[in-house]
Amino acid sequence: VTIPFKEEVLRYVDVLDPVAGRIGAVNTLQFGSAENPADRRVFGSNTDWVGANRALEEKLQLKGSRVLLVGAGGASRAIGFGLLEAGAEVFLTNRTRERGIELARQLGCAFVEQDALPGLKADALVNATSVGMAPAVEQTPVPAGFLPDFSVVMDIVYAPVETRLLRE
């Protein structure tokens, strides 16, 4: 399950994994169970947070790190959850201020206005939005001049593989 359905799909799930329930978003559906082929229930889980944590841990110790998370959708919800569980300090920003403030409140992290980003000191930046995804491949969620402030930049956009954000 991908953008923009990770939160919406919850209403179609019969059995929700407890972690996906805490996150409030699903990215993986399983139809039926391997143990019982007659089982026709829909099982929902979330692997976004595990994938993001594992990828970031290759470059950065998450515990005690400071991470700027861009976005307030289902992927941001999951990645923010995982980062906080790992002991990172998370700062969230979003184009839509109200949505960003609400997710930051739900996660228990700080919300940062976009005009305050140049003064923010963080170890990593994670783009958890669709900004830069095909066909709008020349868009980027943050100005290039802002990127030297981070030792790690992660973009969850999957098409193209190398986004403008990553090139910059």
C-alpha cells in the first residue's frame, strides 16, 4: 500500500497488527493466512518504520540523534514512530501546517515551521513525502543550500531511484 492510501486502507483491514495500530497506518496487506487457506480475512501491518530504521542505522546511531522528518502522511507517521522508538529526537515539518502540527502532537515530537528550518541543527533529514516523485522529478522538499547541515539525507521516493534531493 502506498501514497496516499496508507491511512485510508485501515478501514478495510479485518486484523490489524498491534504496531500498525499504534502507528495508525498500514503499508502491507495479507489476504488470508498461511495456516488456514480458508481464512478470507485481510491482515494489515506496517514495515515502513523497520525499513527506515534499518537503512538509517547503516549510517547513523539513532539513539540520541536528531532527525528532521519532512511530511505528515502515513509514511511519516510510521517513520516518526520508528525513530522515536529507537531513541531519536524527531522534528517534523510539513507543507500543510495544521496537518504537521497534528501529527507531531500524536507522535509526541516537535513541529518546526518551514521558515525556521535554516536554523535547525539535526543529524539527518528524511523526506517522507512524494515531492520529487515521477513525473515531478525536479521538485525537492528542501532547498539545496540547507542540505550541508545534515550528515545523512534519506528520501523514501522510489521513482526515480535518485531524486533531485539525493543528487543535491
